[in-house]
Amino acid sequence: MKARSATTINASADQVYAQWHDFDRLPTFMYHLESVQTTGDGRSHWVAKAPAGSTVEWDAEITDDQPGAMIAWRSLPGGAVDNAGWIRFQPAPADQGIEVFVELEYSPPGGAVGKLVAQVFGEEPNQQLADDLRRFKQIVETGEIARSDGAPLGTRTQNQLHQHDGHPLEREDVSA
Amino acid sequence: MKATCWTGVNRVEVQEVPDPQILNPRDAIVRITSTAICGSDLHLYDGYVPTMEKGDILGHEFMGEVVEVGPRARAKVSIGDRVVVPFPIACGACLACTRGLYSCCENSNPNAAMAEKMFGFPAAGIFGYSHLTGGYAGGQAEYARVPFADVGPLKIESDLTDEQVLFLSDILPTGFMGAEMCEIKPGDIVAVWGAGPVGQFAIASAFLLGAERVIAIDRFPYRLEMARTNSGAEIINYEDNDVNNVLKEMTGGRGPDACVDAVGMEAHHGMGLIHAYDRVKQATRMETERPHALRQAITCCRSGGIVSVIGAYGGMMDKFPIGTVMNRSLTIKSGQCHVHRYMPRLLEHIEAGRLDPTFIVTHRLPLDQAPTGYETFKHKEDECVKVVMSP
């Protein structure tokens, strides 16, 4: 299962690279993740949200790291799902921002765990990744994720058919 | 707080809803002092804009006093500031914003993916204007949350009245942009379809930008009269006249150098049959637009001229005269107004007395009477041009 997406971000390559390289903060814009903890030596522990409050976990290591140009990572053997990903940065023509290309690849195992993993990454992995990248761009360019009364969690394609009314939320709805 | 909520086709209700709150660090909350009903609100009221939800708060033309500011907007706005809020929500940082294309902001629409499916690429978030433009609560209410408050709101520091500056939020810059897109040169004749509030401002702006003559086209005599007395426009009532022929005659057989469509998706047509065709297709959702004004603007425009489209459209139209556009070297320019780009210079024009936008206001109501305001405006009762409400 592969997902690809691209966007252009109005910032320097170093800024964009640094913000993605901060793996611990990936869950702020990758909504299927619960946490990522870097553990040193380019290694990290990833926890993804699965249905009914369960989680799917794995360890990963950085396999290629070129400041301002690319980061690649891959899961280590023994996790719930083999996966790998890379992000590449290149200047857009005439200094009009940085083009960002991301690819994620998952090899879900068979059986019940495989089904769980498939649900984590959604029925449309490309759309999910596009949403992630849109929120990443929002964070880099504006420092926040655009939120409205109708879409308090921000860009999320899967929620778009079930929107709140466009009127202010009760306090409890905002934190939900 | 009290707010004007869309509760179905041809139905708005003033309801009690929760007060807005700061959701993001660059937000502000504005206590609204004046708010207007826009012609494009009627497209929502009439049910021609998809992705409305029952309960959505309407309104994208509003101003007021800042009562709360998020930590990251405090360098630019303070509690107590008197501000006019532009209708497109824009981050100020993306490539579109840095090029002045604020209504195409890449970051302000949380429902960008939905808009992308419809338009190819998303456009900016807009207050109170369906979920396709973000699902933001609108400003026909006592309070509104204003995102990117460090970018959008224009501070009013002089003692101009609300009515003098309120229309900087949308219709004055929209009309001005409609005229600016005409690239007016000395001697130019500009024709403007629609003498509603936006059309009135497009006419005034065309003169301000140096047009030799401006011709207003509408079917309501009182609106045409307003264009004549306030801006010095010549007028054509399309119900009594064949617009193509009259325009030709008025322009020595050449046609206007530029044509502005200030009508949009719910145009009426003097010719019953064509109107019926589009009316049926629009009602059955086979066509989302009823674009007679645009078709006519294209046909009437001088060869090599510019057709400037500021009337609101949302989707697809039939029978688009591409042959006319192509064979007669026409240029079509369009856009939701990049309000932020125009606000400061238009405020200067108002302060200097070169523009007085107050002439369009015909109805003043308390917010409670929003349903009456919508009905009066929709049916053009009581010579209605513009409704301004005070919460």
C-alpha cells in the first residue's frame, strides 16, 4: 500500500526540513498517529491510533538524512507493520517556495492485525496523506491548523460529510 | 448570543447560539456593531449554494470592536480596536497571499479537499458562506471569531461612521476590483450588468479610474435611477430594450470596451424562453448557474475587450459562448475579491471624500429583524438596495 502527495510551501528548505525532522511533532498534523518518540541514534518509536481505542506500534530508524534535501525512514523488524517513507525538498522555480514530495509505503501483515492496520491508514491513503501534508503546510506557513466551527479539527476529508453547523461550539466540542 | 441562522431554503431565523471563542492563537473575537446582507447571501437563502447545514450562521460583511485577542495576533490588534473585517479569510503567508491573491489563500479553508474536488484547487475560507468555503460562522450576529486577525481586519482610527466604512468588508472592494480588471484607458466606455450594491460601486469605481462613460443595465428603475443620480451613469432597462442593439447604438457601433458582470448565478432574462431553459436546468440541478448576464456581457463586448466577472458563480454553466470569446479576442478576468489588497487605498478614497459608499443604504434594521431583511432584499420590496443591521 503506497501513498504519495506533493505540495509547495512558502518557506526555506531548512525550515521545512527542520519541522519535519522533529519526528516527535509529526502527530500534530498526521492525525492517524498518537505519538512518535525519538530515542536517539536516528531511531524512534511510533504509535498509531487504531479503531476502538487500540493502537498499532513499531520502531523505526532514519535511513537517509540530507539536511534541507531529504529524510528517509524505515520500520525495524518486529513491529506491527513494516513501513517506510521519505520526504524530499527542492526549491520551486524562481525561489517561489519549496516543493515537498512525500511517499509512504506500508506492508500490512495478514489476518486480524492486517485488518486493523488497514483501518488505521484509511480507505484512501492518498487522501489521508494529502490532508497530512496540507496541515503540515499550514503549520509551517501560519503556525496553526485552520479550524472553523464546521470543522473544528481542521482539514480532514473523512469528516467533511459530517460537519458541525457553522455556529460556535460549546467548550466541550472544541476539545473533543 | 443572537445570530442569524440559515435553517433551510428561503428560511433564516435569529437564534440564541453559544458565543464564539478563540480556537487558534491568531484569532480575535469581534463584537459586531454593523453587519449587512449581501446579494451573495441571497444565493444561500435561495438554496443555490451546496454544502449548507441547518444552523449555519450567515453574514460576511461586518465590523465592530475587538473584545478578545489570541496571543499571536496581539502585536497587530488590541482589545478596543474598531475594525472592518474582510470577507475572505487569509493567512498572509502562503504564495497566493504574498502575491495579493487573498481570496485564493492556500491555508484558510479547513474543507480545502472538498473545494478541491469542486474547483480543482481550493479557494480561501469565507465567513458564513457554506462549508465549501470552510464552515466558518458568519457575522450577522452579536459576535464573530475572526481567524488570522493579525492579517485581515482593517483598523478605523478616524471618526467615520459605520456606514461609511462597513462596505470595505466586501462590496466596495468587489465593485472596485470589477472596474480595475477592466484596465480602463482614457476614452473607455464600460457597461455594468446589475445595478445592485456591487454594480453601483463598480460604476462609481469605473469613473474614479478614468472611464469616459459608464452604462448601467438592470430591470429595476429605482436602481438604474440610483446609478444615474449618484454616479452619472447612463442607463438601459433590459426589460424594455434589446440590450445588444441599444449598446451598439450608444457606442457608435463598436460595443463597450469593457463589460462587468455584477449579477452572477441568478440572473433574469428579458427573453422568457431562454430564462425558462436555464431556470428549469438550475432548479433540477442540471446546471448550477443561470448566466444570462454573463452571456450577454460577452456578446456585447467590443472585439479585443475585457469581460470582468465579479458576480458570484459556484459551479457549471451551459451554452457558454466560447466562439465569441475566441473569435473576437476577448479577455475574461474574474475572482472573488482580494479584499485585503484594496482596503487601505479605498479607505483613503473615503477619507478624502472621493468615494461615499453610504448612498446605497436603503434599509436599517435591528438584527432581530433579519428574516424581514432577507425577504425585503430578495423581492426588491420597498425599493430595497442594501440592508444594514445592528445587533
